[in-house]
Amino acid sequence: MSKIAFIGLGIMGSPMSVHLQNAGHDVTGYNPHPDRAQPLVEAGGTSAGSTAEAVKDADIVAVMVPDSPDVQDVLLSEGGVFANAKPGSLVIDFSSIRPDVTVELAKAAKDKGFRLIDAPVSGGEAGAKNAALSIMVGGDAADFEAAKPVLDAVGKTVVHVGGNGAGQTVKAANQLIVAANIQALAEAVAFLAAYGVDLDAALDVLGGGLAGSKVLEQKRGNMTGHDFTPGFRIALHHKDMGIVTSAAREAGVIVPLGSLVAQLMASALANGDGQLDHSGLLRGVERLSGQLAPTPADQTTKER
């Protein structure tokens, strides 16, 4: 078993760190909000006061933070991983960031004597809690094999998809597909509601046919109950759609549906829905239709 430093203990990182501790690893976690480390501590892990403290004795460093600048800060800053971890340590970046940034960070890691793989995840809060995440991994094949016990402890579908940056590219494609499905489901729900159809019955039969999907299965309750407590925030999906459209433009690939959904995600953010679950795209459909329903007052904002 390995000594693991886990940087970023939010919606996703907290249950992932607990699974690793329960799998027999020695996990030390750090999050800017110390209370986020409580589940890990209760599972027998340790809470550190800084990234530097967390990584100093680690064999493996796991990172799960929101965006490219956050990963760059965690890895490259004076108090970060490269300046304080043991040379030769394996860095597993579970964050969803720009593929080009991942490539640059992998080069920097190699120059400083570290190994880095990009291992973004899909499955949301439920997948993290159930250790059922889909993990798309970019990096050296030997580093992937070294990371496999860690990846298998938090994921159900773990696939090596290529060199550094490939994991992030596949994750961008994932976010395009998920966003398009959520938007289509939102429009269908609003359409059905306008005709007074029994929503649960309608979604049951739709889920049994070709229209069925993981998105319908996991997000129908959010939409029928207008409960958008975040499992994955619109603000983060907005960031991911920016990655999709930018990378597609650089590759010369036209993504008309992706561009439209990116704009709808941006509209949700601009209208104050950024902290809601991405199933909150339903509110955008309702807003455009002049039928915006209130959001339950007891919903709380969680940080990743």
C-alpha cells in the first residue's frame, strides 16, 4: 500500500480520498477549508495544513481541483508539489483541465524528476461516493500501471487512452456529450410539463427505449423535483465547454451543437445559476419559455 497525498477534498475529492484510505493506503489530505478533511480523518486518514505538508512523504500525489490555474498553482507554486514532494513521486491529476496545459505540466514534471498522468473522471458525486467513476487516463503506460491500484480503488471503468493530454481530450468529449444530453432532457421535460403529461410515467417509458441514458437515469429526479443541489456545478461545466470549443477550434473540428450548448451554459451562469447542478439547465429552458419555476429555498451550495 502507498502513502498518498490527496489535494482537493470537495464534492469529488472527499469520497475518493476516503475510498483510498479504506483500501488500505495511508492518505493525507489537504483542502483550503479544513472541515472538508473530516470524512477522511474519520476513516483513519490525516489532515494536513498545507499542500507542502501533505506531499512531503508521499509516494503518490492525487490532485482534484476545479480548473487549469488551480492545478498549475498546486504543482508549480513555491508551496506546491514539485517544490516539496519526493523526486520520483507519481502525480495523478484527477482534475478536468485543458489538454495543452496537461502536456506542459507533464513536461515540467519530467524535468523535475516526477511522473505525471492525467486521469479526469466522469460519474459525478454519485460515482465518487460509490467508487464507480469512469476514468480516462493519459500518460506513460508504465506510469498508468503504477497508478492502477489507486485508480481501481475509486473507479469502475479505468482505461488508458494515450499519452499525456489524451485523458483530458477524452474528458472534453465526455462533457460535450453530457451537456447535450442534459439540454435535450431539459427541453423534453419542459415540453412534457407544458402538455400536463405525467412526468414520471413519461420518463419511465422514455428511459426504456432508445431515449434512455445515464443522464436521464441520474438527472430526472433533479428536474422533476426542481432540486438542483449540486453534484456537478454549472460553473464547472461552463468551464469544460470552454475547453471543448477551444480545443475543437484548434483542431479545425466544427461542433455546432457543442457551441450552442456552451452558450446555453454561459447563459445559465450569467443568470446566477452557476452554483446549481448542471441539471439546472432546465431553468434556462423555462426562462426562455416564460415559465421559470422557483428553486427550493433549502438548496445549499457545495464546493468541489
